[in-house]
Amino acid sequence: MDILNDILDTLDLRGALYFRTDFTGPWAVRVPEFGSAARFHLVMQGQLHVKTACGAELTLGPGDLVMIPKGWSHVLADAPGRRAPELETVLEAVGYDGQGVLRVGDGDPTASTQMLCGHFTFRERADHPILRALPDHILITAAMRLREPLLDEMLRLAARRAFADRLGSEAAITRLSEIVFIEVLRAGIGQSPELMGLMEAFRDRQIGKALELIHRDPDKGWTVESLASEVAMSRSRFAERFSQLVGVGPMTYLSDWRLQKALALLERSQSTVQEIAGKAGYSSPAAFTRAFAGKFGLAPTEYRRRAA
């Protein structure tokens, strides 16, 4: 079972292109905060300076990509120190209607910064240790892409599609970008110790098997003892190792994951709340409703009504 695929599918990962740019210096723009999203900027030509909400400053060249995973505001510019108007102000000033290339400035096109910009979104209440482990930013350089042939191929294909202006290009990029997110995560593991621990957990012979059991049968009456027995570890050693790698204990992980599966079922299926309670591993609809409301602040029926 591909645990990472199950996680991202359940959390409702979706990719979208929001613009292609052709910015001629001097220029700068402040990208606003956008919750439940991870933005990316792929430089096709020129130079890009990025300042994140945490104060990190990055300079990107052609072929480099930066992902800002937690929806935080950040500044894009051709050079550091520029005054950066809000993105909406820039869009209004140039009359951009969301179609084609966003062009700012009227200088030498050979000296412009061309980018492909998009975002990945998750369900509003999506939660998982992977999302919590994402760093302030993930930088993928052109040199790193040489060591990640699948990511490199996906980025090249997305760039060609984006600038082709052909029917279906945006739909193709949307689907490609979801693969890009997974490959950026894999390539950027070393930029977050917490993410490294999680990926190690997936690969670990015993903890990885325990995670696979939870994801395959979240409705089963798992206990620390039964999971430890399945992976041939003592209860105490299993609980310690699981918490060390995943960041939470096995029962906390199981409880949180059951509720994330319930969110997906409430949105995607026609199953009754009683049926979803059983699929999520709860002994009764009342127990499920209490756990759901305690986590999300509203009853399952109300969540489904709002989602619809």
C-alpha cells in the first residue's frame, strides 16, 4: 500500500496554476496569505528574489523552484529591498483578467523574469503530521533537479504546457502539479528534520508496517498492544519508536486519521453518518459525533451540509 498516496488523497490534495509571469525590472509583489495551501514559483528566465514570512531570503535562477508550504505571505522581486505592493494592487494596475501571461513592466523582454506560479490546496480541516512537518520553504535548485529525474521531467513538461497556450494545457498542468508536489516533498526531505523522521517512519520495517496496517484498516479495533504484536515489538519500544519518528503516539495518530477519513467520506460519499461512524472505527454514531465535534467544532451532519 502506498501510504503517502493514501494520505494526500484523503487530505484532498489539488494542484492549480494561477499565473504565468513576464516581469521586467524593477518589480516586486507581496503575495498574500492563503490558508490550507502551498504555493510554488518555478523560474523559467531571469532572477527571482524571495523573502518569506520567517525572514528567509532566497535568490533563484532559471530552473529553480521554491515552495511555500503553509500558505504564508511572501515577497517576490527582481532584487532585495524593493517596495512590494500587494498582488491584488498589481493585478488591478495592469488589468490582468486571469487569462494568459501576467506582464508587468515594458522593458527588454530578454531581461524579464518569467515564472510559472501555482498552488496546491488541501481540504480546509486537513491535518496530518506531514503537513505539520513542512518547513517555512522548500527550495529545489536546477542542480538538485539533475539528481531527481522524475521531478525534473515533470517540471519540464509543466513548463512546456504552461507556455503552449493550447486547449487543455491548464488541465494538464493541474494534474501534473499534484505529482510535482509529491516529488518536491521527496526531494526536499533533507530541508526538514521532522519530514525526514516521517519519511523514515514510512520506510522503517516495523513502524512502516504499523502505519500500513492503520491506513489499510482504520476501522479495526487497534490498540498499542495489538499493533506492537503485529510488528513483533514490545509495547513500550513500539510506542517510543512510533512517537520518535511520527511525532505523535500510535493511538493519537489512529484517532486523528480516522477523523480525516471521516471528513473525506462526509464530502465524497452518500453513506449515512451511522455508516461513516462504523467505517471510521467508532462503536456508535454518538461516540463518533462526540469525537468529531470535539476535533472540528461542529457535528458531522452540519459539516456535510456546509461542504455541500
